[in-house]
Amino acid sequence: MESFYLFQHAEAPLKMTGEIDGLSYGKHGMHVHELGDLSK
């Protein structure tokens, strides 16, 4: 299960926190796209 929360106050950077369950043991990576439309 994944849960992510985005917080942003005026004139402040975006803060993202979250939790991912069910992954196998070991290192994992994650990346975030700036735009939801990946064709750009």
C-alpha cells in the first residue's frame, strides 16, 4: 500500500512524505515527475 502526502505553504518549497509497504528487503529508488502528463 502506498500513501503520499504533499504539503505546501505560500512561498515555501513543497514537502512530500509517504510510506510504501510490501517491498522486498533491500535498497529501492523512487523518482517524481514535475508534470503529470509524461508526453511532455
